[in-house]
Amino acid sequence: MTNEELLKVIEEVKASKATALDLSLNKLTALPPELFQLRYLTWLNLSGNQLNSLPSAISKLTNLTWLDLSGNQLNSLPLEICKLPELETLRLGDNPLVSPPLEIATQGIEAMRQYFAELNSGTQFLNEVKILVVGDGEAGKTSLVKRLFNEIFDQAENPTHGINIRGWDVEVGGRKLKANIWDFGGQVMQHATHQFFFSKRCLYILVLDGRREEEPEYWLHHIKAFGGSSPVLIVTNKQDISPQYKLNHTNLQQKYPNIRRFFRTSCKNDTGIVQFKKALIDKLAKVEMTAIRWPKSWLAVKQRMEQMDEHYIKAEEYEIICQEAGITEKASRETLLDFLHDLGVAVHFKEFILDAMHVLRPDWVTRAVYRLLTAEETIKKGGRLDMNSMGDILHHKEGGRCCCPKDTHPFILKLMRRFELCYNIDEETVLIPQVLPADEPVFSFDYSDTLRFVLRYDNFLPPSVFPRFVVKVHKDIKEDKCWRTGVLLEDQRSGTQAVVKSNQHTNRIEIWAHGTRRREYLNFLWYSLLEINGSFDNPDVKEGIPLSDDLFIVADYNTLVKYASRGIDVYYPEGSDKEYSVRELLGLVQPKDKDELLLLAEKMEMEPAEKKSFTDWLISIVEIKIPLVPATINLTKLFKLMRGYDKQRLKESGR
């Protein structure tokens, strides 16, 4: 829309005294003064434009009750927006807001008014940022960090256990910044604990070992899943040993647009170190967190928490600290806690309440979990951890006191359960799937008469998916038959059995189901895996049905559903010149009617009232939103709807 066209529309609205105006999706870069003369407006839609600022004159539209600014380029809002007396609905999604922070803005106009009121007491740029250094073991992460401090390279550098955190004071264009560098241990066993601390508004450094030609997408997927759009610098290290190794920069940046630059370094002979350090300092000033103005009351809370000696504090203590600093509104306290989490000052888990505790020493909790994962006693017992032995495993002392006294053990175990790192075998024993024996045990299972299904992860099968799956379905494990890459299951209601195996080399998880209700049980196992996949920002997964007469060829599930919805019954799988029936293939896994789907509701761990509500919802989805023709039901999409329902249920219950 041209400026002339816009002014004409405004004039027409003014003449008619209309109360609603829709200017969405018009590529507007600025708003003319004439717009703010429309005092009659109660409804204004400015979404999907290219606005990078909002004039303070917005306060003249005193009758507005509904305003949509989503999908623009706004990084700040004027204080005057809080002076609109009738405004009830304000939409701001998909804007790079830093003032007020998007977390505050999305909580509504009252939260914004409180935030601006706190700003009146004085503000200050944070000038602080968190750097996370990740990569496989022996890639040279610690050596790279030491070179930033101009420390001498050590060929025999000890591996990092847990996290090492160092402060780094730098100056960028006359501005002093403090960078908190988190150097993560790279051993595979430690990767499961990284998800505790990966956060947004940070800068990530991915260090690759040039000797081994590593696959960077493993880490890039983790960063995308837990770090959002945080910028990433990729460093291919040890160029003195393997200078020929090169990455496909173009392909990686197309798939991961948050990659900012690539570097080739050697900590031993200083190749590329100066260039990397210079670029890193330049990028620090552009991290989102450094652009946010903090009320002085927020800074007071941050400084007080940083000075505390405790490993953790109770939520009640945090609220008292906020109250004493003058932060009385819940929205402000929660947003500040999010920021403190992103900075690493206090780790908290907003998706659930865990003994209402906030961790002040991130290295404390990750080292505790790592000790449990690698304890000799745990390994000898095939992943079984006797809770009574935790005191012996976690006896480490600092400053003359035990780091993990007995009253912290329930917290550590609940954290591990929450992130699906373990499950209870009985009241005194937990099993840690990552430490299970590698060898497949002997057991009886008829593979010849089974229903088979395959999940193929195109680029990346996160190593934690299968251990988390074992935790999720542990109540169905038969005769303790589980090993590091497989598990034998039995549905307690129907006696249906299944074997599920993971193959990290082929990026596949395969399901074999045998018994009278094998189709329904397979659906439950399939749903459980997709639920875990959802926490990884939906990695590329293709579901398929292996052909009974050629198990090496897999019929793509989603292609079959598309064919069925179009009335096509002839299918030629890739790699085969034989014709197959779409309906016959889908009939192997599709529910024949809505009643077969109810096994999922039966297997869900819910209170009776919740389960009835979920069952009613599931039936309504099948009957109304999806045609009740079994072959055309897309189970992948249905499972996504079910995950959305479950997340909303957890949110409403406050868990």
C-alpha cells in the first residue's frame, strides 16, 4: 500500500467514523500522523507489516480496546502505549522486542505497565552475556577458552567434568562487557546434563575436532532445540594436525541460519586464534541480552543472588529477595527469573515446579548428576542406582562442607526423572538407561509373526531419545529385559509384546509388535517416541512400514496417507518395482475405528477425571476434525494434536 492509498483509507474511516481498521499485511514501514486522529477506533490491526517503531502518538487513540502489532520489526514500544485506558488485548508476537522484553509484553498490558513503572526508578544496560562452549570430548574446548585469556597451551589438558565457568571482561567500542564462559564437558555421558543449562539470549561456540571430521549437526540440533535463535560460531580446531578438513559452510548456514561465522584454529600454534578472538568480542555486543535495559531493582536482585554462597535457594527466598528490592508483581519476578536463567545466575525450570528450588551453582548440580551416571557402583549393577548409596557417591566436599547433603538428594533425583534420565524400579532403586549393559540379553520373542514399524531420523538421532523412551515406557518392561539399545515390552492390559531397538549408526528406531492388540500397542509406542521428538524442535523423522516380503524396503507412511486421501490405492515403494495396495499397507498400522485409539487414553497417566476429559477430546477430534475413514487418518498429525492437548493440560494444572 502506497502512502497516498493509506491516507485515502484513513480519510474514508474518519468520514464514516468507523470503529475498526485493518491495515495488516501492507508492508508499512511507518505510520502517518493522520492515523492517530481516528479517535473513534476501538479495533486496529497493524500485524504483518515492517514497522520498526511505534510513535508515542498512539496514546491519542484512547478508545482502543484491541491492538495487533504482531509480525513487525519492533524492538521497543513507547511508554505511552501503557496510557491507553481501554486497551484490553495487545498482540505482539513475532517481534524482536527488547524493551519491554517479549516475556513481559506477551503477559498483557498490566505486566507492561508494571515493567515501565519499575524502569522509572532508574535503568542500566546489563553489559553481561553468557557464552556456551560445546563440542565432543578432546575437541579442544578448554584449550580454546584458555587461549582467550592468553594462557599457555597444555598438550596434556585434563578433560572437563561437568562445567567450568569463567568470567571474561572485554571492551567493545568503549563499552565494557562481562562474558560468562561456560565450558561444557564433552564426554558422551555428560551430554544428557547439557539440556539443564542450554538457554536463549546466549552466544554458542561449537568446537569441532578437525582430526576426526566430526558431524556438527549433532550439536547444532541441540542448540536449536534448547537455545532458540541464539547466534553460533563454529570453530574447527587442531588445524596443525589436520588442515585439510573443511565443512560445507553454505549447506550448514542454509539449515541453521543462526550460524554467524566459521573459524579454523590451532591452540597449539595459535593459527586463527587472533581472528577468532576479535570476531567473538565483536559478536558479544550484538547478543540480545546486552540490549535490554534492566530496572535497578532487577540488578539489585541479580547482585544479591550472585553474592550468595548457597548451591540453591527455595522459591520463597527468591520472592523475599524480590520483595525487598521492590519487585512486587509476579510477571516481573518470573521474567527476571527467566533472564537470570539465561545468564546462568540461577537455573530454574519454568515448565515444572521442582521442590520450588532455584539452582545458584549450575556446576554443582551437573557434577552431581555426572557422578551418579559414571559411578563405578552404578555401572557394575547395570545402571541400577541404590538411593541409599547416593551419600557415598556424592560425598565430595568444598570448603569443608558436603556439596550434596542428604536433603538435596530428592531434588537431584527429581531433576533426573523430570529430564527422563532415570526411573524408579522400586522405592529404593532407580535405573539409569544410559548405563545399561551394551549386550542384548537372551529372551523369547517371535519376530516372524510381528507388525513392524520404523522411525528414520534423516540427519540426526539424538542419543538421549532412546534412553528417554525407556524411561517413559518403563512400567511395561518385561522381566527387566532392557539394554543400552533395546527393550522388551509387554502391555499389561492385553499381553501384547513389543521389541524396540535403536541404531545410532543408521539413525533408525524399529518397533516389532506381537499379539492380539499389536496395532493399538504400536500406536502407543509410536506416540511416545514422537512426544520425545517434539522436545528436539521436531527433528526430521520419517515413519515407515517395512514390507513383509522385502524387509529392507520401507513404505513411507505419510506418502501412503496422501495417496489414500486422494483415492489412490497403487503404491510403488522406493527401491522396488512391485505394486502394493495402499489400504493393505495402512491397514497394518491404522486404527480400524475410534475405539482402537482409546488405548492411548488408557495408557496415559492421568487422574480418572482428566482421563475422561482427554478421551472425550480425542473422540471429538477423530469424529469432527478428521474424516472417520481409517485409511485417511494421519496419525502423525493426530499425535501432534494430542501432544498439544497434553501440554495445555500441564500448563493449566500448574505442573
